[in-house]
Amino acid sequence: MSELRIREQDGAITSEGRVAPRASRNRVIGVHEGALKVALTAPPVDGAANDALRKLLAKSLGVAKSEIEIVRGNRARTKLLRVHGISASDVRFGES
């Protein structure tokens, strides 16, 4: 497992995420090649997986769902994520 690549700028952090939709449960799997790997039960239809991703990350990071932004990759498995109101030193993901 590698280290999560995070860029911090203007009161927000930016990182890449890789999503696996239609999983058996929602969870943060870990870090793979510098990107956060996440499993979601939601299908990639009508934004359901993106909503589930925002909800899971908000809960895991202790921020509001509205603070999670998908900058790039709304229709792709690989996404560029921005989280407002948190610093890189605050990012911690425990085992799910």
C-alpha cells in the first residue's frame, strides 16, 4: 500500500480517488498508487455512486457532505476530489 497523495491549497485538500461501484458494502479500501480506493454499493447511474462517495467521505473525514467536491471524473471511476475545510494533517482513514 502506498501513501495518499494530497495537495493542500486555499483551505482545501485535493486528491485522486478510485471508485468501485456495486460493491457489497460502502468502505474506504485504502490507498493504491497514491489514490484513495473506495468501494460503494451504489450503481454508477444518475449520480448515485457520486452521492454515495460524498456521503462516505464526509462521514469518514468529519466534514459536511457539501464540503466534498468532485472536480473531475463525474462519469469515471477515477476522480479528482476536493475537500473544503480540512487540512492534509487532518486526513485519517481507519479500517472499515
